[in-house]
Amino acid sequence: MCGIVGAAAQRNVTKILVEGLKRLEYRGYDSAGLAVICDQQLTLRKALGKVAGLEEKCIANPVKGVVGIAHTRWATHGKPSELNAHPHSSDHIAVVHNGIIENHAQLRQRLRNQGYEFVSETDTEVISHLLHSLYDQAGSLREALRLAIAEFDGAYALGVISTREPDTLVCARSGSPLVVGVGFEENFIASDPLALRQVTDRFIYLEEGDLAVVTAANIEIFEQSGKPVTRPVDRITETDEASDKGQYRHFMLKEIHEQTRVLRNTLQGRVSKTAVLDGCFGTDAQTIFDQVEAVQILACGTSYHAGMIARYWFEDWAGIPCAVEVASEYRYRKSVVRPNTLFVSISQSGETADTLAALRGSRESGYLASLTVCNVANSSLVRESDLSLMTLAGPEIGVASTKAFTSQLVALQLLVIALGKRAAMSRETEAELVAALHQLPGLCEQVLALDSQIVRISEAFTEKKNALFLGRGVDYPIAMEGALKLKEISYIHAEAYPAGELKHGPLALVDDDMPVVAVAPNNELLEKLKSNLEEVQARGGKLFVFADESAGFMNDGNTTVFNLPHAPLSIAPILYTLPLQLLAYHVAVLKGTDVDQPRNLAKSVTVE
Ligand code: F6R
């Protein structure tokens, strides 16, 4: 989603702001802007499109200042335009904002009645005028911000500067993430630590309702009640390589190829040769796990697909009833919670607004406890859940989730086994599942080595407007994930169906212009799937079958077979994800779309 960077230093901060924005661009990117204070003057620059456009403007018409704020915008209120780009100013005040102020219309009307004129369609402009209207009476930017946020309904992370306090940056968060970066005689703020890795490795994670006053020399934090508070400073030890594409043309391709290493990481220290080590869920887990009788999974998008797959595993391997739901639906309906149900959220970012709201809403619903499967250690979901299991995929920059998804699946298998062995799972089954997990990285490496074959298959998709993805059982959510990848980065309309559903409607769409992708490991549903695929062949559909080498599919004029090495069935869904990711990637490259930053999408969806 949108990104925030801010700096208070003793040097010109413009470059720091622009570099920070570039690192945040993957989160949302229809426009960008910055504001700095120099000689008691507020200078703003804004550009539609990429941060590079803003950078060019800052070079053509240089800006200098020791205090500043900057923003990449992903439009929620008002179309992408320079006028709607942040920062928004009101006389001596400038504001950047992530989130949504839900009562902006009422506040706007009140401010209009006071004589304020609005030039943008954004909810953020309400904030700048409100701060301006409160400033004189409040006497300081900090107090004005405290008064203003008391009036907001909704979610926000805010960075504010004023020429009246030219050394100071104030910021606040509620519902959207914000960190303070701790430097040497300079300090920073950002919506994601990644934005500041070029200037510091020390971060303070602001808590819900916190407000901070940041200068080059000092950081003061106040909790919601207004009381000063000390928050710990965390040192991030990860290398900076995540923000570098290395030898790869796109982050997405780099992240696809990282999966062999990433999945090893996810397993490391968590499994012996034959068992899942209980300690990997934390010391509190044992007593909670002993009581679990059912699981409710909540997630969005790709993470939801991971949850759908885990449901098969929970019920099939562990005998534990499991329900899965999209968080944006679940949060607004009344649900009946069975006794001793574990609430499990799945999220790459740990900041997805709907998933977080589902977790918060679950507290009064009678769940046994909450656990999150997450990739970001200090994210809101991790901090607010009772237990967490980190996926350890490293920062994912490409908007389309790849390594985060497969590492979620591995982490979920660990959870299924850990709970399963307290329920119906035998030691032998655990040992078999763990042995298969040990084989997974090596098998991934073999599949990724077949990349060039996928380039050839992808040529058949570039002129197509639609595609169908089919799978049965646990491979149906894999088909859904394949369709999601294709549509989000190549803009080809792709839908997934359980193959058995084909004749109940979608078969009407099949003709010789319809590519149909099938996920076909050699499992107990293979023969059923083959019958469904014959229905496609009979209608002249072009079949692309990703199949186990022993599944017996043959290439012919209408059928292209991509053989995968034989793999234990428990890990097959993870393995079959890889060629579908590569297919989407290569189709997008051939079509010339913006692979890492597809239109209209954002990496971390911090608004509902
Ligand atoms: C698709 C994708 C999204 C996310 C979804 C949830 O490639 O990345 O569908 O999976 O926005 O995000 P997280 O996992 O951060 O909660």
C-alpha cells in the first residue's frame, strides 16, 4: 500500500527521502511526493507515476532541507494525480498519510464551514487543514496532532512537519504500521524498515495509538493516553540484499528462484530427521496445543490459498476439523466458535487490514488462542497474536507473492504435524511427512532448473484473453493460486475451478481459443482428473498439463505436458506451485507488463 518516509537530520535529507521511497515503491505506486523545510520555507515536489519521476523533478529543480517527509501513494480516495499525491499542506503544515480516515466527509464539511478550501479529493487533506485549525490553540505540533487524532475514525500512519517547528517531525500510528529509525545525530520514520536500511539498522516499532516527536538529536514517544513511554530499539540483522535484484531481471524471478534456499530456512532448526520439534512454536505453545480440537484459518489472497490447502492437511492427516475463510468476509459476520478452537491467521506482511481486524475481532469470540503464520517478525499480527510461526522467507519485494506462499505451506505443515501428533496422527505418519519435507528443497531445485521449458509454454498464452486452471482436491487451491498469479501480473483473465465442477457451467467457455491449465500429480484423484480433461479435449480446448512424470499424459496437437519429477504426495502441492509461478512470470514478461509492480495492486494492503 502507500509508503511513508521521513527524516530529521543535520544534512540535506532529500536524497534519503527519495531513496527510501524507491525502496517502498513496491508497496503502492501511482504517485509520489516529498516536502522539506529549508530557511523556514516549506518546499513540495510531486509527480504522477514512479518515484523516478519525482527524482527527476528534484534534480531539475533542486530541493534542500534538514527535515522532510515523503510518500508513495496507492489511490484510495481520489484518482492518481499530482493534486491528490501526498504530502498535503495547509499553510505552514505538511502531512503524509497511510490508511483511511473514515469520517473525512464530516470533518471536511466542518473545515469548509471554517473557511478552508480543498484542492484534492483525498481524505488526507482533511488532516492537514485540521492540524492547521488546531495548531494555534494547541501551541505545538505534537499537541495539535494529539487533538486531531482524537477526532479520526479509521486507520492512519502519519508524518507531519511545520515551518513553525523547523527541526521537528511528528508522527503517529493507529491501524497502519510505522517505525522510527534510530541514527547517529539523525533520526527517521518509515512505514517499513526496509525504506531506511541505507541509513540505519536500529528501529523502534511504534505501538497502536503511539505518537512520536522526532528531531535529529532526540526521539520522544507518547502512548495513547499522552503518557511518555519507552519502546525497545530492535537491531535488524538481515542483510540488505533483499532490496537488490542481483543477476535477475525482476524481483519476482529472483524470489521464485530463492525458494530452494527459503524452504530450507523455514525448516531449519524446526525438524529432526523424523519429527517436528515442539519448541519451534514457543514455550507457551505446548499447553495451548494440548487443548486444540479445531482450527479456524483467516487470511486474504495468496495467503488464503495457503489456508485452503492447510485445511485438507488438517482434516486428512491430523483428523482436526478446520475451517478457512477470507478475512474481509469473516470479520463482518457472526460466527459460531466451537470450544477449543485455535484461531490461525496467515499473512506475508502481517499488516493486512482485514486479517488484523479479524484477529482483533476474534478476541471476544471464545477462541482458545491465536497463532499467526507470518513473514514479518515485528508486524502487527505477530505482536498481537498469542503464538507465531515465522515463515523466514526474507523480505518479498515483488507484489505477486511467490516465496512467501510456499514458505507458508511448509510452516503450515509443521503446524499440522505439531497439532496432529496430539490428535490422530501416528509417529510413522509424522516421520513420513517430515522425510518428505526434507526432500522438498532438492526437488524445488530440479523443477526450477526446467525454467526454459516454461518459457516455451508461456508463448501460447500471450495473445489470450482468458485462461482456465483446473485441479482436484488439495490441488484445486494450487490451481487458484496459479490463476491469481497469471491475472495479477499478465492481466489475462484467469479463473480456477475444481475440475469436477467443469461440466456444471464453465465447460461452456471452452473452445479452441481457451487455454486450460491442469495440475496433475499422480494422486488418488488422477483418473478422475483425466476424465475431466477429456471433456476439455472433446471441446477443442488447449490443454497444458503439469503432471507427475509417471501420470501417463502424452503430448499431442492440443495437449502440452510439462513433466515434474515424482515427489511424495504430501509436498506435491508446494512443488506444483513453482511452474505456475514461472508460467505467470514469463507470460507477463512476454506481454511487457510491469511484473514487480502490477497496475492497481499493492504489496501490503493496510486498508480494508
Ligand atoms: C497475491 C498477493 C496478495 C496477498 C494478500 C494478503 O500475489 O500477494 O493476494 O497474498 O494481499 O497479503 P498478506 O499475505 O500480506 O496478508
